[in-house]
Amino acid sequence: MNTRGVAAVCAAAALLLAGCGTTAQSGTDAAAASEAEKLRSALPTTTPTPEPTAPVSAPPQPTALAKNPIYRVGKLAASECEEPAVPATSLANVRSYYSQYVACLDEVWAPAIRKAGFTFVPPKLAVVLGQSPSSPCDFDDGQAYYCGDTIYMDAETDITAYKEDPDWARAWMALLIGHEYGHHVQALTGILEAKYQRGLHLNGVDLQLEENRRLELQASCFSAVYLGADREYFPADDEWLDVWDEVVAATEDPERDHGSAPNHVRWTNAGFNAAGPGACNTYNAASSLVG
């Protein structure tokens, strides 16, 4: 388990940090679609002369983020789904893998969403090869992302990674589809909308980026919640989890908007061990835990 394909690791690091959640709810989709990218583009290209400023503090987290009912649903019931037995060797196979995985995610999350008092609607899924389909959100080709009510996945990196190391690629695919589905959970429970509205009142790029990291780390935690709930059937045994841990630990965050590798490890482990979304409340966590 100590040797992994270099090409696969590089692909994972690039893709996870491109997977970004956006929502088209309440007419805010156009403004929210590329929020993190807009923040980064607004950063100054030169270093200004430092001037004394008052400390910038964030307003309190709203209830929809810090005390969302989804945190109180308890441990999720297992879907009793096995890992999709489809090799990532073609667009059709990758599409089949993700379609089966999303169906299992629906089985686990639908009762929890309803128990929390929200309406469950399954996400749509679009899987392409090397070129992003037309969507309301502005992302480059080759990226996985959630936009409106649709999960967009690119099979090209999965196929390349599978040629290098099938075990690593399968763990990566499980993490990524669960992460993007986590954004769907956030949309259904009002978290995405509340995060966007809160962002309108945050003073400073650093606070905006921290808020985005809270969102993304929570999505990764939600990804692990499913595996924890279904661990006996998937099965997520010790050997599979060793590879999963390597995949999570290989993530990078050069733009500081998705969370560091140590914090990804922290939150995915918390989600897996608890098997419930209560372990994924990144909005009550200290800044050091969402860096």
C-alpha cells in the first residue's frame, strides 16, 4: 500500500480542489456559481503598503449553518449497496460506476434529509470525457463540480488513474462522487444558500476563503459518512481504507479554498467513524480545523 501511481496522485490533487459546490436556488446561481474563483481573481497582484487596520471579525454563523437540523438525524442507515463492480476503462463504464454510486447515496441520504424536515430530490448526473457540458456555472474542462441540482463528472482523469493504479482510482472516485453529492445535501438543507448569503456580508478575502473551506471540508465529511454507514456492505475493509487514507492525504489546496490535507483527513475520518452528518459541523469548528 505504500506505492501509488504518480500520475494518479497528481490527478487527484488537481481534481478534488476543483470540485466546487454552487447552487441555483433563490435566483442566486449566477452570482454564486464561480464565487471562489471570483475571490481569487480579486486578490491584488502587488503587495500594498501595510496600513494599521482594525481587526476583522466575522459575524455569528446563522442557524442554517451552525445548527442545521441535518446534524441531529443521527447515524445513517446502511443502503446495503456493494461498491460498483465496474472498471474505469471507458466513458460508459465510468458513467455506470457513478450512476450506481449515486443511487446508493440516494438510499442513504433520502431518509436523513426527510427526517431533518427537508424535501428530498435526487440530483441529476452528467458524466463526460474531457470536456465539461454546458451548465449555468463557469468551470474549466476536466473539473468535477456541483451546479444547481446536477453533479458534473469528468471520466478522463478516472480512466487515466485506473491505468496507473486501479485500487487508488476506485478510492478516489468514491471520495469525489461522495464529495459532490455532499454539495447536493448542502443544497437540499439550505446550507449552500445560507453560505452564499453570509458571504455577502463577510469583510475580507481571508474570511471568504475560510468560509469556502468550511463548505468544502463538510462535503468531504459527508462523503465519508456514506462509507461509514455502508462499511459492512461496500465493504470498506482495512485494505480499502488504507488506500482511501492515502487518497485523502494526497489532496492539496494551493488556492486556500478547499482545506489542507491534514484537515481533509480529520474531517473524513470523523464522518466515517460517526457514520452520521452530526460529525460534519464545520461551522462550529475553530479556524485552525478548517485551514
